[in-house]
Amino acid sequence: MTADIQHVIVLMLENRSFDCMLGRLYPDDPDYQGLTLNESNIYANTPFGVWSGDGMPPCIACTPKPDPGEAFVDMNEQLFGPGSARTAAAPTMSGFAANYAKQPPSKDGPFAPRSAMHYFTPAQVPVISQLAKAFGVSDHWHASAPCQTWPNRFFAHTGTARGNVDNKTFHVPFTAESIFHRLQKAGKSWRVYFHDMPQSVLLGDLWLYALFHFRRFNQFLADAHTGNLPNYSFIEPRYFSDLFLNNTPNDEHPPHNVVYGEQLIAQVYNAVRSSPCWKKTLLIITYDEHGGCFDHVPPPPAVSPDGLADNPYQYHFDTYGVRVPAVIISPYVSPGSKIRPPRQPGGHAYPFDHTSIIATVRKLFLPNDPPLTNRDGVAPDLLSALTLAVPTNDGPPSIDPSLLQPKPAEVVDRAEAAPNGIQWSLSAAAAALPETPPATDAAMPTPAELPDVQYPTVAIAHANATASTNRFLGMEVAPGG
């Protein structure tokens, strides 16, 4: 019997590896591909092993600090070793500490090589850990490519990055067809819920519908409460500090405090769990890419989505990226599940990646549609995780999200910092948005390069990004959330 799923919800956070967040979830289970605590990298003839620290002071919650390198060249060194470029050999996962130590100076402090090897214990990240055990966790979910945020988020929406490996090389709008556009054509409902600026607003095939389908996060809470969730919901976290509303980022992007991401996960779960839609819902919590945080499992080969290699490295996207956390929540998921993809026809054993989201949505709501690309054409969907014949796993009734409130000093500290890669690129992209969405296909602008703008602080980048986004979407200044 097929599970009756009418609502798929995705919360995609930022820049954490699987080992970093969930590596010690099941420490005594040899079948679980987590950390044994014997893992290490060598830098300057010194081994740096994985470590967690005691308790959860801010210095631990913001680790690694400063932000690791996450450009394509940095990820190659992390995967293949110090000074190494991509080769046909399997990655050794030996260059995380060395690549971290070589990063240029930062106002956030020194790049101590051990910081890249840090992991959180279940006690330090209790929300995601509790949900992973109450429902299911996949230790076989990889980022779609060893690339930055934008390539991987576009893979989640379109099944491709169209050859781009770094955020700054993309044009606005992004022209690949998205799963949202497919749902729109089929008469299925969808929404993007966001906090400050949604990266997905850069998808060109959504611009004709943007005014009707992009809503702030508070609306997600309201839609869940009233049972008005669409067939597909995609939730984006808060990427910026907001001095006016005393908000800090909750995306978990290093060195942002992961406690605020934990609060967001709890908010989303509580809203879904108490919703009239709960019994027919599949909630996926994952992260876009590893962001320079250590993981010990080498990414396997992948199917190139379209053969495009519009980058200086002639990389064809024929490998996956580093593993990222993935928690699968539904009353159809058996408690304590370890979710792995079934072996596909022909003996292939592709892991889950972000295009598994597309494959799942297609199978549920667009069963007669062809794949968007070759990658989501082979991606395993998540319906095999729904093993219960009836939706009887209700999990915890709620999770307390009030772990910590933002401290004014912390908000100011992050607002006065230099923008990280995603913050800069979002602000630059916002500057490239037209005044209003086009009214017809004929009015769509030609994709343009990101403007070469400079934002000395996160606060300035935030102000520019939200002003342009609010104007484009016809929204007032955010009332919160």
C-alpha cells in the first residue's frame, strides 16, 4: 500500500557535514556510518583528530570560526589532500585541516586547523538528534556536487547547476526549468517560505508567479495551523543578522550559532506536527553542502546532469559532494530508521542527493512527467523510507524551541562582520533583480552577471538584499520571523 502523502516540506539549512551534526548519533551501532573518533587529518606533520568539546558554550556552538573555505578549489583540497586538484582517484578526505589553516586572515580570529574537525554531540544539538531518532536519518545523503551553496540549491530545484561551480559565476535569473514550474503547469500547489531573502527567487521560471507563491516564514506557521499547506513547501532560513528586529541568522552557516538553527527546526516540526495536515506529510530536513566541515566518507561518482562544464576546471558534475545531514520525518516512517536508498535496476546504488527531493515530488505529484535532468532521472526517491502501512508514528508531540534567545552583543557582532559567501552573493543577486516581476514571458530580461558590489558589513548587505527583495515581491518590510 502506497503512503498517502499530500504535502512535502523541505527545510534546507547551510554548510554542515553529516559527521559534524549527526556523526555520533548512534555511537555503538557498527551499521551506522558515523564517527568512530579515530578519524583525523594531518597538517604540518601533526594529526588533528575529530573532537566535540564539553557542554555548549558559544565558542562551541559557533565552531568552526572563522568560516572555512567553500570554493570549488577549497573543496578539492579538502577531499584530495593539501595542494591537490581533482583526480580520477577516490577522495582521501585528508585535507580539511590543512585547507582551513591556509585561509586568508579573518576578523573572526585565527584559522586553527582543529576547528574544521569539530563535531557536535547529540546533547549539543538535541533537536535534530531527537527527531532523527524519533523518525529516520540517512547516512547516505550527499550534496549534489562539491561546490558552494548556489550550485547545490539549484540542484535541489532544477537538477543541475548548468556548469557553474561557485556562487559568483551564476547569472540572474537562472534559466533551468524548476520543479516548482512543473508543479505550476500541472495545477499542483507550491510555496517558498523565507525569512529575509529567498535564494530560490533567482529561478527565472518562477518570476511570472513570484507574487503569489513567495511568503514569509510566519505564513508557513499560519498555513500549517489552518491546514492550508500546499503540495510542496520549500523553507529557507534567515541568512542575515537583523539589527532592527534583533534577529541572528538561523541557517547554521559557520560561524553562525547552531542553536538558532535548532530553534528553527523545532519551530518547523512543531508547526507540522500540530497541523491538520500531519498524517499526510513528509518533512525533509537537510543542508545544502558541507561548508568545509569534516566528513570521513568519500563522495562517489555521479551521473552528470547535462554534460555542461561551464567552469575553468572542466568539471562535468560527475561526482557527488560531501555527505550532509538528512532527517526524514513522517508518521509513515518507523522510529529509529536508518534510511538508505534501495538498489536500482541494473545494480546501481546511487546515494540520496538533493535531486532525490525532485524525484520524490515527481513520483508523488507528477507521475507522468519526465525527469528535469539526467541526475534526477537516476536519483532514488524517498518513498521507500515510508515503511509503515498506516501513519502511526506521531513522534514527540512537540519540541521546546526556547533553547536560547539572541543576545544583543551577538546580533551586533554578526551584523558588523564582513559578509560570508552566501550573504554577499544574495545581496549582489538582489541588486540584479528587476523592480517588479515580468508580466509575460516576452518581458523576461536577459540573464545578467552578478554586479561587482562591495558590502563592508552584513548589516549593509542585509539592508540592500531585503530592500530589493521586498520591492520585487511587492512586500512591506518584514514584520518578523
